[in-house]
Amino acid sequence: MKEELVESIQSSETSSLAAQFSRIGRIGFILQLVVGIIPIILVISSFLVQAPISGRRTALPLMQWLTIAGVLVLIFTTYWFWSYTRLAKRIDDPATRPPQSALVAKVWTGILASSTGIIFSIIVMVVEVSILLYYFLIAPQGGIPVMQMTEQASWISAIDMLSLLALVLVIVAEILVLVLGLWLLFRTSQGCQEFA
């Protein structure tokens, strides 16, 4: 396993940094489009269906803002990975090649953005799952029914699960982007032939 990793790193040293930025930029952009479009649709539909239904559990406003912020970070990182493909063209041309420190800074921005999106999503998921657990714990422990009519009329709806599904998909996309960003940081920090 170790030998395979060393061989893959050595073979990647021969490919240019511009090719790495172009390839990783395209992969990250496409992955985020494919995985990220679902959470965006789910979050939009979740907020459109927020009609006041009697007894429906309402989300905390901070959690709604953090969910929107997580989706906005996903949109930003999608754009950021698209910009890596544009940056690859500049790296390939010696006349317009940015300094290595600028490339490292650009990759760090993408890594920090995806890490921020992961943190936002994890905070919202922990709070939402805790609230759902609370509702399940106060319900009679009978099994299937999830609706309970008590003095305080409230229930768990499918919208609650849509919100969690959207957050899980945002985390999946952001973790994939984080891994790709770390690979680009490694390749940029490594001595490359463009900067020799």
C-alpha cells in the first residue's frame, strides 16, 4: 500500500500543476453540481412549504440561517472549483503564471470555505437531531406512530427529514471538496516543474 502511494505521488510529480488544477477543478465542480443541486432544491422547497400549519414544529431561526449559510458556502465552493479551471490556464502560460504563494493562498481559501460549510452543517444537524430525539423521547414508546396529541400540539413532519437529508448531502459534497482541496494544496506546496 505504501509503495503504491509513493508511486502515485511520484507519477503525479511528472504531470504539470496546471493539469492538476484543471482536472481537480473540473472534478470538484461536477461533483458539487451533481451532489449540491439536491440540497439546494430541498432547502428551497423546505422554505416554500413553511406555511404555518397548526401544531407543526418550527425550526429555530438560527438553524435556518445556518442551513442557508451552509448552502451558500456550497455554492461558493462550487464557483471556487470552477475558478481553479480558469487558474489552470494562467498557470500553464509562463507570462501570466501567478506566484506559488498566491496559488497556495487560493487553495487555502477553498479549504477554509469547505471546512466552514462542514462546520455549519454539523452544528445544524446536531441541534436538529437533538430536537427530534427529544420529541421521540416524550412520545409514548409504542413503535410506529410518530404523532402524539398532547397539551402541546406538535409533530415531526417530512420537512424535518428533508432538512436533514439536505444537510447530509451538503456535508458529503463539502468533504469531497475538502479532500480535493487538500490534494491541490499538497501538489501546490510540493516543488513543481512550473516553479523550478
